[in-house]
Amino acid sequence: MGLEEVRKEILEEAEEKAENMINRAEREAEEIRREAEQKAEKIEEEKQEEIQKEKQQILDKKKAEARLEVKKDKNKLKGDLMDKAHESFRERVNEFSKEEEKELVESAVKSLREKTDIDSLKVSEEVFDDISNSYEDVQVEKMGQRGLKAKEKKKEVIHNLTFEKVVEEVFETHRKEVSDILFG
């Protein structure tokens, strides 16, 4: 084996080793590239999932805010309608004629006298003359409100049956019924 053959053999071995190294490096590079692509795809998928979750959270929050706003508006509307019903009732009571007021006062006095001894009454100016002549055993005075106030003899209890007080009590007592009629 001559020098030329040894040299050729060394070159062939070197070329083979170099080729093997290049092939191995290319395979490793390809593997690294594939792994990098997989990692990138996984990161992209995770980011997309994260974005979708954030979108859904924002959407859910906006829906909840919208429902709350609708509920507030609905409750405000209900409150406004209840206020209008209350005011309408108050106006109707305040439109009672002198005769209607007199009938109501007499009915209330009759009912109270069946339950207790009345010492004094206060009534509006509109019905004062009629009422003061009807009850000689009871002191009757004028007051600036419509309706009546009655004081018991023994207990110092005052029954406030002014129109304003009665309107408030009746409306509060029947608030749910009014609400059911208005809103079902």
C-alpha cells in the first residue's frame, strides 16, 4: 500500500466521516426545526385559547352589565308607574266633593264611636259646619287638612284619618296588589 493509497483511504474516511457528520447535523437540524414548529404551534394554540377565554369573559361581563342595566331600567319604570298610581289615587281622593268628604267623616266617626268614646274631633273647614252640628257631645274643631282626627276620652289616643294619612296607609297596605295589577 503506497502513500497514495493511504492518502486516498484517509481522504475517503474523512469524506465519509464528514458526510456522516453533515447527515447527522442535517437530521438534528431537521429535528430541532420540527420541535420548534411544534412548540410554535402549541404556543399559538394556547394563545388562541387564551384569547377566546378573554373574549368570552368580556362578552359574559358585557351581557351581565346589560342585564343589570335592563333590570335597573325596568325597576325604575316600575317605581315610576307605582308613583304615578299613588299620585293618581291621591288626586282622586283630593277631588272628593264636600258631600263625599262629609259621608266619609260621618262613617269614620260612627265606626270609631262603636269602638270607643270620642272626646274631640278635628275636621276640615269644608265640612265643619255640618259635622259640628251633628255631634253635640263631642268638641269639634277646624283643621287645615281634609278628613278628620279624633281623640279618645280616656286613652289620649288620636286617630289620624286625614286624607293624606289614609291615602298613604291604603296605598302601602295594597302596594303588592297594585303592583300585581300593573305588572302581572
